Amino acid sequence: MSNDIEVTMQEDRLFEPTFEFIEQAHIKSKGQYDAMYMESIRSPEKFWGDIAEDFTWKKKWDQVINWDDAPVAKWFDGAELNITENCLDRHLETERRTKKALIWEGEPGDTLELTYEQLHDRVCRAAAMLREQGVKKGDRVTIYLPMVPELMISVLACARIGAIHSVIFGGFSSGAILDRVKDAESAVVITADGGWRRGKTLGLKKIVDDAINQTDIVKTCIVVQRAEVDHEMKSGRDIYWNDIYPAEGTAFEAETMKSQDPLFLLYTSGSTGKPKGVQHSTAGYMVGTHTTTKYIFDMKDSDVYWCTADVGWITGHSYLVYGPLLNGATIVMYEGAPNFPDFDRFWDVIEKHKVTIFYTAPTAIRAFMKWGNEHVEKHDISSLRLLGTVGEPINPEAWMWYHEKIGASRCPIVDTWWQTETGAIMITPLPGVTSTRPGCATTPFFGVDAAIVDEKGNEVPDGKGGLLVIRKPWPSMLTNIWGDLDRFKEVYWSRFAEQGYYLAGDGAVKDKNGYITILGRIDDVINVSGHRLSTMELESCLVAHPSVAEAAVVGFEHDLKGEGIAAYVIVNNGFTQSEDDKVILKKFIAGEIGAFARPDQIHFADALPKTRSGKIMRRVLKEIAAGRDIEGDLSTIEDIAALKKLAASAKV
Ligand code: WTA
């Protein structure tokens, strides 16, 4: 497959960190990075063991990394802890007690600020509330909330009592919620009546009801009242947060957890079948998210840090909640859309709260570019000192715009590559060290033994594309797919079982200086505005519609979203192949999965271009979707007339 991984990008502009930045950075020189990196690879026990000394443990570990049951890693094996004592209690003994932990801004303009002491108090109260509802250590709690403070509080309250949280992004539909609730066997759901988005309210409780009314797994549904959206309450099951949340603070003792106890599940798309519950454990995840946040965001006590990701995605888990809290940071959390009430909302938030570190996604940056510089120029955003991106490859043009217009050609940009599965950032510049290159994630973080290999697992020469693998365990790595160890082994570890490499699923290329550029997914996963979607999942969703006989889905280059979704559909009875039918199918997918999965294009086809052996030629479908002429060898296609018809109709 690596033969197919083409390297087209030629980019050689380099940007060095400024002297002012370097001078104050945690890590200041390439020499320092090299020495730390070398130690992290050669003596991981010493490297991570030393770092872990700084945390609060109920019992210290016997072994820093026990890899005997590979690929299930046991980081800090034998230790006991509670991650919330490290996120919260630990800071209460210091000046951080009265420091702002959370600055929350609602879309309509309401705000809430909580110090570490206050956040601790709220988490303890929410933990007491969950315990009162019968939630115990090891139980799964599903959280489907808008970006309100209760989201962060619920996540931490679960961790405090040792319940495993499963946060579902608020854009998912009831079908997706039902799948996840069932897979996790989650008896408790926390949701809200609704949330704010672009000046309108979105009824979340109704979406949850459509899911949980179809199962008797859910015994309790706790409802936060946020947006005054009409909803129903089922007696005996549904209960308002405000009615059960204790009015008074209680010091709630944190449950003792083993290092390997699962902290959370986060469902994500893979190349096959249903979304999988990626499982993260407690201690390794804690040490990994803490250390990456500290060094990659150069986090200091004076910083005001804003990560725009929703807590429903891994970036929100690791870099809106856990990583920054572990560092005692001041976190900005914003509920709504970047263009409400106007296109300058983000810059307004940055100016208002004097944000110093800003972490967002390339798709957002492309939207800002399109909206125009005037919205940025209205605001004083000179408080910024460091920028980050995540979620998809960033095109050099967007990188340059971010660098010049937001970073005033002064702020380092960390282009961070990682995944739900990796738990924490893996490949990234270090802001005080790395000369950055637009579109390039650059070098591996401490402890990350990244390599680019061919199908046999041999490293490819510099400059040649190949498969990105990780050759050694790292602290924040996933430990399982919920309830499916075989699938965990199969998906990530079977391709290079002999060598014991983790297969990331991305193609990449390394240059002679060791800089790694990510080339995108090599499997059937498409990345739409940084959201991972599986083409298989979209296809099975389409064929579940009674009027669809067969479907093929591909991604294609999209100016704003990175990748758009094109669906090719063969209908059976019921559809006349009209524009209305296309709308019906788009709505169907949005209803089954979520609005972000709505296809950009639907093409009705008489036949799909297949090789004589029956394989769909996706390459051809991608070219049609991108509006290009179909080039290359078509001699193996079975029904060339149907293909020509499809290509011609797509051009109309
Ligand atoms: C892609 C998001 C290029 C990649 C944290 C990966 C990136 C998938 C980058 C994981 C980046 C993430 N450059 N591609 N800086 N960051 N990706 O699980 O394809 O939502 O495999 O985790 O996003 O997406 P996920």
C-alpha cells in the first residue's frame, strides 16, 4: 500500500522561535530536547518515573512500564491514585487555590468563573450527587451535554468516584447515542434540555429520548437546564440536575483507583463496522496529558489557555479538561459558534480574557480566512504568545495566515499530530526549540518512537511515503476497545504483530532532518472538518435506507472542511433520482449519525465503477467528486458505459 502514498508537498520555508520566546520557554534548545528525547527512548522507566514523582499517588508503582501483556500496557503498574486529586486537590495546597481554573463563556454572553477551590467544590458536589443516584466505581456514565460548565464538572465527578465516562459529542444523533449507550451498557445519562448554537437553541433532551426510550438499559437520566427548550421528563427515570445537586459543599473523598482502571471511553470511527469505544486508563493518561500540555503548550501559571475543541472529542478530553487542569492552568471554555453574534467572536473572546495560548483546528482557520481579516483586526489579540492546531493536516496557506494574522509572525505554531487512541500529542514542534515548517508536524514528543515503514515493517528511506507506526509503548496509549480485546489487537497491532508496532492508520513522510509530515489516512477513514468518519459506516447507513440498493462513499478535497463526503448511490424502487431524493438521503444520514456527517454530494448511479474482481474503484469516484477528468488506467473497469454516464452527469 505504501507505493500508493504519494508525496506531493514541497515546502521549505522555516520559521524559528523568537529570542523572547526561547528565553522564557520550559525547553530552550535543541540540545536539551535531544537529551530528554534520548533518555525517554533509552530509559523510559527513569524518564517517566522521574516525572511521575511530582504527582499525588495513594500508592506508588512497582514498575513504570510493564509490557508483559503487550499490546496491553500497564503503565505505573501497581500504583493507586485518583486523577482528580491531581487535577484539583493538589493545587489547593498552593497559591492556585484562588487562581481561576475555568473562565466559561456562554454563547448568549453569560459567563461563569471558577477558582480551583470552587471547581473542586462543584466536582465534589456532583460526585456526591452521582453516588446518591447509585453510580459506583466501574459503572459507565454517558454524558451528552453542550459546552457548559456542567460538562467539565460531570467528567471530573465521574473520575472522582471511579465511574467511566463516555462523552458523546452534542452533534451526534439519537441513533449514534443508542449504539454507544448499548455498547457501554450505561445505566446513567447526563444531558441538558438544550444548548445554544448560532443564536438558536438545539433540543438535546429530545434527541436523547429518541435513543433511550428504545432501551431499558438507562435507568437514570439527569437533565441540566440550560436553554429553556421544551422537553419531556419520564417519571422514575428523568431527573433535573438542580433538584439533586447538593446545595452545600461536601468534601467528597476521591475513590482509590488502580493505574490500569479505565478512566473513560470515547467512541471513534475506524475503517470497519461500528464505532469503537477507545478505552483509556488512569495513570498513564494522566502523566501523558500532563507532560505534553506542559512542554508543547509551554504552560505557565501566568497563562490563559483556550482550546476550542468540544469535550465530545479527544482534544477536549486531553487539552480542555485533563491536561490543563493537571498543570493548574486557567482554562477558557466557550459554548457556541465562532461566528455568533458576529464573525469576530473568537477574537473578541481572546481580547476580553487576554488569552495567551490558543489551540484550534485547521478547518476553523480556513473559515476565519474566508470570513476576512477585518474581523481579526477589530481586536487587540496581542496577548497571544503560542498557537496550536490539531485534527487534520493543515495546508501551508492556512498555516501562513495563522502565523501572520493571528500570531503576528511572532507566536510559534505547534502543529500537533495525534489520535483518540494515542490519548496525547505524539508528533509536534516544541515551541521554544523547533524551527517550524508550514504543514509539517515535525518531530516526535518524548517517549514516542515513531517510524515510517513499508508493508513489511522496514523503515522507508527519507523522502519516501510510508505507514506511520509507533514502535514502543507510550504512557497515554489506549489500553483496549471496550469489551473487545480481539478487535483492539486486530485493528492496531496485527499488521506488524511480529515487530509489535502500533499502526496509526496515517501515511507519513520523513525528511533528512527527521521532520515528519502527515499525509492523511491510509484506510477508509475520511476526515471532515477534523471529524473522523468511516466510509464503511456511511455506506452501511445509506443502504439501511429502503430505497437504496448499493452505495459507495468517498472523501474528496474540500476548501473548508479539508475533506468533503461524496456518496454514490444505486437506488431500487421508491426513488425517482430527483433532487428531492438527494435531500432525503442527506437528511437520513444526518439523522442516523449527526449533521456533520451529511454528504456534500449525492450522485445517483446505474452502476458503480468496479474492477472485474468486483472491487469498487474509489480512486475514480474521488476524481468525479473533485470535478476532475478521470485519468489513468481504466482497463480493468467492468462497465465503462455506466461510468461515463456517471462522470457526465456529475459535471452538469
Ligand atoms: C488526523 C484528533 C495531520 C490523522 C486528535 C489522525 C492529523 C486523525 C493531525 C485522528 C495533524 C490529527 N496533522 N493529521 N496535526 N492531527 N490528524 O482521533 O489522520 O479525532 O489519524 O484525534 O486525525 O483523529 P482523532
